Amino acid sequence: MTGDSYRLRGLRITRLGVVTAWLAVLSPSVVQAQAAVGAEGADQVDVDFENALARLHQAAQAGHLAARDKLAALAHQGIPAAQFRLGQLHYESQAGAGGDRGLAEAIAWWLKASSNGYGRASMALANLYDHGEAGVAADAERALHYYELTVVQGWVNPTSQTRLARALLRNGQGKDCTRIGNLLRAASATGFPEALQLLNSDAGYKALCGP
Amino acid sequence: MKIFVSYSRHDSARVNTLQADLVVLGHEVWFDRELTGGQAWWDEILRQIRECELFVFALSPRSLESPACDREWRYAAALGKGVLPILIEGDLSVGLFPPQLAGLQYIDYREQTKQAALKLSRAVEKIGVAGPLPQPLPPPPDVPLSYLGGLRETIHTAQALSFPEQSALVIKLRHALHEERDSKEVHDLIRQFLDRDDILARVADELKQLQTEGRSGPAAADPTADRAGLAAEPSPPTPAADPAPAKSASRWFTHKFAWAAGAALLLSVLVSMCSEPTTTEPTTTAPTTNGTSSPPGAPATNPAPASPAPTSGLGSEQKKQIAKDIDQLLKETQ
């Protein structure tokens, strides 16, 4: 070390150089962190928005007519999350007055939300067609379509991954073992019991794709 | 006799020989050689099936898995056509055949010998000409997804494709990949789809995943599969190989870079000061609505999606305003 500089393999490095090197390392990290904070902020707006709709839904469930009207108004404005919630409200009401009409309304709103790219609505439709209900016949092909749509629309979680894998296995697409295996392994990694069971049981994934 | 041959495109070489032998035996043979697709082409295939006097199903592991072949022979059977299965490749157990096919006598034409040709000739004559078409005609089967004309038209449309339209295309392409006839064409379509200006990031991710799956899955055996993948990433620029210029410029570089890095740091600090503060309130989770009254989707019990759900193009400010309005309304109702 001589004066305010260092020597490394013949290259003279000043203290200013050392400081700037640190700055060079740090500043991109700071910028990246700033970008992440921005993205997180945008995500937070979405979370707050979804939570507000969930509270509105809950109030409508509890019988607040103003809440129900507001939810319906938002759904009619074409907001997919509100369309899904309104569909869910109709679905829940079918046990009471309305009966089948409630289910038909639910499906209609879920279809709107699904066609607007809202994955949760596609998931609801997929499950409906997967199991069938009074008034809706089970339809494996349609269920598979909506499970696929669910994932494409970004509603990716252990449930949707496992249900899609199961639908693919059931629809005779066992030859796509790589994809099914990936879906089940991703869901199993979270400890999701349904995925673990399907992946490890002899009658599930192994039956079609081998151990 | 007018013969329709249903086959998997993977067996083209063997089917060409079979066709040549049938022509030598004095028959008129029709099979789809074209790679075009779409409803018009499928209609033409169905027309040919209706007009044929004998339907030949070129059996192989591939053709037995092909949804297009499946639909073709079932349609022929429904029309009352004579169906002659001819094994052209693979060791197939009759037990694996669909029940309606298992009941038919098939010709082993894997060894395309003179003896096999004689058996073929006798079998064709034995089945004879089909009777008149039933009235009313059975419903025509839907066009298989592997017949890609419709998809091609959509992918090449000049109009902007919405997110639902793009999502639907992804699903169709995924299914089409399973229908072996057109795997190369599907990969071409995926590449063309990715080239669209309006392709959405999430859809592009799905398409790239499809390409990867296609390469690592059954399509990997296809020698054309490499062409179907994304263009190779450009290699990163290599640093200057000659150290001398770098050394002589180091002092200049050090000082310039000091200013640049300082400016970047200052800028990032300014940006962070100017940005809107992020909330520190704990995030409330969506209330669960599961139980007997919950829809089968049981959405509220699911973990958060990997990416935020689209909300019909609402901006952040609009979402904040709606959330605020809702909270205001809920306060009033309480």
C-alpha cells in the first residue's frame, strides 16, 4: 500500500477506485431492491383490492343488500374478481331460495369471469364439471379444459396443479408423464396431501407412468 | 374398388408401400397426404370416407393413439363401411385394440412379402363393396385439434388477440401436441404465435414451456424437433481478449465509473424517496367461504396465485378507489 492507493498485480487502485467499486456493486442492488419494492407495491394494491371484494362478498352473504348491490354493480362493470364473487354468492344461495336458478346464475358469472382471464373462476368451473352436481352433469373433458385454463390464467397453486394432473391422467393423457409428474412434484413439495397421494399411490401416477 | 386409408403420418413410408401394393392390385386408394388442416380439410376427409367402398385402418402403435384415426374409423364403421385393419408396424396385442376393432380380422402386413400381398388381396375381395349409406347419416365427428387450419388462421389474424383468446389458443396447442400427426406443425405454430406483437407475457411463458415439454417429451424423438424450439439465445459478448488496452484505460475507467456509480446511487435514493410508501399494515387474508356452502373451487382456501389475477385493465388508482369505496360502504352498513 502506498499513500492513498493499493497495488494489485501491477494495477494501481486508488481509494476512490475502491469506494466506487463498492458503489458499483451496491447501486445495481439498490436499484433492483427499489424495483422489487415497486412491484411489491403493485401486488399489494391487488391484494388490498381482492380483500376489499372478499369483505364485500362476506357482507352480501350476511344479507346486507347494499353490499350485494355494490358487488353486482362491480360485476356488471366487467370486473372479473367481482364477477367471480357474485357467481359464488349465487352458488351459495342455491341451497336457499332460488334453487337451480342460483346455480345457473353462478355458472353464468363464473363463465364471464373465466373468459375475462380470472383463474379462480375457471377453477370453480373445473371443479363443478369435475364432480358434477344436481343440474350439472360431470364432464371430464370440460373439467380438463377449465383446469388447463386455470393454470394458464395464473391461478397456480397445489390444488390447481394436482387437479389438473389428475384430470390429465384420467383423460388418457398418461403419455404426457413429464408434465403430469412436474405438476404433482411441484404440488407435493408443499406437502399437499392430495398430490402426495396421487404421486405415490400405485393406482395414481405410477399406474400410468411407472415408478 | 375405392379404398380409404387411415394412418398416422409417422408411418408414411410403410403406408406408401401399402398404397402402391393396393394400386397394383387394381384399387383406387385415397389417403390424406396434405399437411393442411382446418374444417374444410376435415370435411373433405369425411367426404372421402363416405364415398369409399372399403376403409383400411393402417394399424401401428401411433395410429392406435391418434385421435384423428380413431374418429375416422369410428365414422366409417357408423356408416356401415367395411373396415379392414392392416398391421403395418409394431407388436400390438389384440387385447389393446378398441373393442369394435378387436372383433375384426386383421392382416399382418409388417413383412411386405408376396405372401402378405396375396393375403391382402384375398381380404380386400372378401370384405367386398359396402352397401348404401344409412339414412339419416350418423353425425360427423368433430375436426380433431391436430387439424390446425383454424388455429393457424387465428394465430395469423391481423386483429389483436385478447387474453382469453390467447389462453384458449394455448390450450388448443397443448392438446394438439398430443395428437401426433401434426407435432411439427404445432411447434411451428407455437413459434409463429410467439412472434405476434401482442403476445402477452404470461401466454409467452406458457408457450415456451410447451416448447420445452415438446422437446423433452415424446416429440424429442422427432428429428425436426430442434427446428421447433426457440432460436438459440445469442451468446453473451465476450470480454476483450487483449489485456493491454484494458490496463491502459483502467485509470480513466476508474474515474468515469466512479461518477457513473455515484450518479446511479443518487438516482436510486431519489427514486426511493419519491415513490409512494408501501403499506406496513398486515395483509388480511380473504375470508374463507368453504364448508358445505362453498363452491367446489373452494377458492378462498387456496394459497395466493403465482401472479396477480387480471382485473379487466383496472389501474392501481382505480383499484385503490374501489377498495376505498367498499370500505366506506361497509362502514356505513355496520
